[in-house]
Amino acid sequence: MCFEEEIFTQSLLEDVERLYKDADPAHDFSHILRVYHNAKVIGQAEGADMPVLLLAALLHDAKEGSKHSLGSLDAKQDQEVRRREAVCQFLEKIDLPEEKKAKVLYAIEVHRFSQGINPQTLEGKILQDADRLDAMGAVGIA
């Protein structure tokens, strides 16, 4: 598959959904779609690199699994390695150019509120905001 903006198809979404098969309810595919929508609205208004932003939104919690299964620091680090590998494999599959791949990975790496990182790219900032907006919504209240 060659990378173009038209990659955001039903087939791509089905491939992404598989990455969230074992996700907890706060990080499941419906969360991903809400963050994707938030990111799309904000990104269009702010002039973001939309393919980078939208791929980061779709992949930001890939292979998250259950939070309850992450007792130790080693388990968390193992999960981060699995997440990065899954995202890299996905980006390779769609033949994403290296420059855009690096931008997607950066946005994903810095989006978590708990890390206390102030993203340095527009796409990273938007992803962080879009994810926080969803967390503050109905799922966050629950």
C-alpha cells in the first residue's frame, strides 16, 4: 500500500481496530475514534500536518492492554516496547515516509498527561489536547 492522504479508509480503520482488541474501556477503539475526531477538528483549525496527526491519534494507545495487568515497572516498559513495535509495523505496512513516521512516533511518545511532557510539535500538542478532552468527558467522569 502506498501512503497517501486517502489511506484513511474503512480498511485502515479495521486494521487499527485490531490493535485495540484487549484494551481496557478507557483506551478501547471507541476512545480512539473520539480522540481521532477531536484531533481532526483541532488539527484542521490549527493547520496541522493532518496525516501525521490522524495516524498518531489512531495509534496513540495501540496495544495498551489492561491497566490492571501493569503492576511493575518492567511490565510497563515491556508494554511500551510492544506498543512502539506495533506502531512501527503498522506504519511500515502503509509505507509511511520516514520523516512522517518519526513525527507520528514523537506525537505518540509525548501525548500522555502523566509524563508531564510539553510537546514541541503542533501535532504532539494537538494529540495531547484531544486525548485530554476525551479523558475529561463522560469516560473521565465514569
